[in-house]
Amino acid sequence: MPESLDDLDRRIVSALARDGRRPYRDIARELGVSEGTVRSRMTRLQDEGLIRVTAVGSPLALGVGVVALILVRIRPGHVQDAAKRLTAFPNIRFVGTSFGSADITIQSLHRDVKDLHRFVSETLPSAIPEITSTETFQLAEVLKSTWTWGDWFEYVDNPAEEAHASDRETSISET
Amino acid sequence: MPESLDDLDRRIVSALARDGRRPYRDIARELGVSEGTVRSRMTRLQDEGLIRVTAVGSPLALGVGVVALILVRIRPGHVQDAAKRLTAFPNIRFVGTSFGSADITIQSLHRDVKDLHRFVSETLPSAIPEITSTETFQLAEVLKSTWTWGDWFEYVDNPAEEAHASDRETSISET
DNA sequence: AATGAAAACTTATTATT
DNA sequence: AATAATAAGTTTTCATT
């Protein structure tokens, strides 16, 4: 039963979102608690699957030529099953079911546009015959892709604010 | 000039994608190089903005009630400027310009559907008057959201493979 | 659930190739 | 660009509250 994060958890997560390798001891000093407290809370959050500390980076810098967003429509009654099968593709990084004119939205990585085209026109339809249509958006430039939480914690605590100082310095621009 | 990653860089990044807090010394032992080599390569990759080690987690577990994908169309000639202004919103986590029937795709976070609706119907149009239309997909369930690179490195090195063993155990399912 | 103490281990710096 | 040596700092374990 994954209970929500308390204020101390959030501060720890914010600190690690800024720098995932920052020593627990250092974070503990800043927050006025012991190193063990930071450690045990992070262990709990990771064990519960709520948080992971990981290397993230720009796909386009890591040898990925093409990043695409694909909207998928599925024969009624087969959405959940189709979504589950899409998660098995190594080049699909995101799979979500949705309300609206698409049943599933995915983000996929490709070496080049030829690879993307083959994927959409051949691989996907033959792997998931319940697909009734797809719509593909090849991304030209990723201007923001953020993993920090400080701004969100501020936003959710203070609904009035909009478009103030942003996370940009700690995000990776994936151009 | 960000040159691409060599094989050793990739192995280091893969290891840190699995566990971002794993000691450099431990990774170095596994890869048969010195700790300093792992450290200096990570320093370079981080300084060049190619890789970041960070805490990532399930938005829906962190107090985010609603995650949406929004496709945005913009008056011709204003796409780049509008995209840049969208990056300033703290509740927008992803901004990409794209080819296809949308000019910009964004991912946004909201407390509830009322907040999402206000954002789409009021906040966005008044902040970015060049928007000509939007299409919103409220995400119901995120089945995959992966940050590891091992599978991609395999995929890009071996085009024939499809839908084999996946990253799922190291991704966070954002239900 | 949080803490302090201590041994084991890692990091960050420096000099060397 | 990589390495070994080393002082300083961190992690991990455990007994205590």
C-alpha cells in the first residue's frame, strides 16, 4: 500500500532530482536529520517503486536519430492487452492508455526515418493486429524534458502561480 | 562540440541507468578500468549536458492527480517562440516541436481534471495567443516509462531484433 | 522511525606515465 | 586519457532511544 510522500520525503527527492549522486550525509546535514533517516526513507521509496535514481539523457545525443510520438487507435475491448504488448518493444520508451481520440500514446526511438516508417507501417500492424489506425509525430526538437520535482511541489501547493521561474537549468534539452 | 559516446561511455551509462547511486569504484571493477576513468568520463558527459543522474518517479504517486498529453497547433511562423514560452510553465514537463498535424506536443501535470480543463481552456490560450487549436489526451494509466539504455544500445546495434526481453523491471509503472 | 558510533568502503585530489 | 596512491569523506551496520 504505497502511502504518499511527506514533506521530508519530498525534500529528499527534490535534492536527489537536482543531483542523484549527492551523498545522503550531505542532504541529511542540509535538512537537519541523520544520514540514516535519509537512507531509510530512500530505501522505502525505492522498494515501493515510487522513486528511482537513474542516469537520464538526451536520446538524440545517445545515437538515437529519430524520436517519435505515436497515437494509436485500437479495436474496442483490446486496449489493455495491446498496450501491454507494446511495452515489450525495446525501442518504445513510453506507453500510456488515454482518453480522447487515441486509445494509446507511445514514444518510440529509431535510428532514422526509414526505421520509423518501417516500424509504423509494418512492425506495429503485424505485432498488434487490433490496431485500427496510427498517427505519427516525428519530433524535431525537444525544448524541455524535466525530471526535477521542486517546481511541481511548489505548483501543487500554490495553485495561483503560473509560468514562474522554471526547472530549465536542471533539465536536458534534447536537441 | 558534443562527440558521441564510445563503448565504455555506454557501459558506464547503462550501469548508472540501472542504479544511479552505484559507486564508480564498483562500476570500474566490473568494466576493468580505474575508478578515475569512470569518474572523468561521467564528469565529461555531465558537463557536456549529455547525461544527468537524477531521481525519477511516478507522477501519480507524487501527488499528481492528472497527467495529460496535449497537441498544440500554432499560427505559422510562431512555433519556435511559442514552444520556448511553454517551457516556462512549471507544470509542463515536456515540450517538443514536431512534424505532423500538431506543431508542438507537451506533457503536463495537474492536480485534478478541473485544473487540466482550466489550463487548456484559459491559461494556455491567454499565455500563448498564437495557439490556433489544442487536442488533449488525459492519460489513464502509464504502463511503461523507461530511462535505461541497455535495450536501446542492443536494438541500435542489431536492427533485426524486435520485442524481446525488455527493461520493464527497471522502469516505473506510473499507474 | 530515528539516532550516534565505528569499521569498511568510496571519493576526490595529486603526481606519474 | 588513464592510472595508482592517499587523505578526507561516506556508507553500512548495529545497539540504543
